[in-house]
Amino acid sequence: MDDFFNRIINEINRRSYLEENYIKKNKYLAERIDKLNKNDNFFESMLWFSQVFEAKIAKLLSLCEESIKLTGEIHNILLKNYKPHTYKDIIKSKKTLGKLKDELCPYLKDKDEILILLEKFIDDRNKIIHHFFKEEDLDPKILIEKYESRIKNKIFSWWKLWYLLDEQINELDEQIKKLREHSFRIKLSEKNK
């Protein structure tokens, strides 16, 4: 019984280190991007936003899949061959931001604002990056300066997307903690029978 109990408690508490680490990284990157913006390095800022959004979407996808698995377990629904992807699995898959967004769409059907802002970010970033490499005649420094003002006008909506993604991550994380606790109680009561 003690071994079983400890395994379950460890599973429930497993996220505490990850969440603390996630919060530290989130704060560090927000400060770094803000510093880039204050120094008018909007092109570099855009590249960081892209990486951060990719990580946040991978986090969201892993939380959505974990939620499905736990809900199935609680309701004794056998999800045959269902193995949720972990955050690391999703990052290792090296999917583009657009592909990750497509995978996220079914989970966020009622979160249009996130999907619209994300689609707009991807579209803007792709246009800027593709134009940068198409214009071979111009000096890269001149090109970056050319795009800086376009990017600067979009920064607010990118911070808003950051906030909305974090809000969704926090909401799902809380839901999963409750599902784990519920699952734990069910397993404990079954073990005591």
C-alpha cells in the first residue's frame, strides 16, 4: 500500500519542479524579449516570440492530451492504444509552428482569439522572413531596418497572444491537477476494497 501511495503522490507532485522551471524560463524570456524591444531590436524579438510560441503550443498540446488520458481513466473508458504525447515528444518532433497550430485547433475550438492571433503571427513572421531572403540585392542591415517598423506595430498583439497562451496553459494545468487528485482517490478506494 505505501509503495502504491508513494507512486501516486510522486505522480501528482511530479509537475511542481517542471512548473517552477517553466515559470523561470517564461519570466527570463519575457524580460529578454522586452529588453530587445526597448533597444529597437524587433527583428530578433520576433524570432524569440516564434520560439516561445512553439514551446507554449507544445506545452498546451501535451496538457490537452494528458487531460484526455486522465478523463478516460477516471470514467473507466478504455482508450485503446492511446498514449498522450509529452512536451518533450512534441518538441522532438520538430514540427513547424503552423503544423503545431493545426494540431492545437481541435482542442481550442472555443478559443478563437488565440487561434486568430496565432495565425496572424505565423503569417506576419513568414512574410517578413521570406521577403528578407528574397531581396538579395539589399544589405541585410538595411533590410532589417526596413522590417523593424512593421514588426514594432505588431508587438502588442504578440504579447497578448503570449498572455492568452499562458492563461490557457494555467487553466489546463489546474484542471489536470484536479483530475490527478480525483484519479488518485478512485485508485485508492479501489485498492482498499
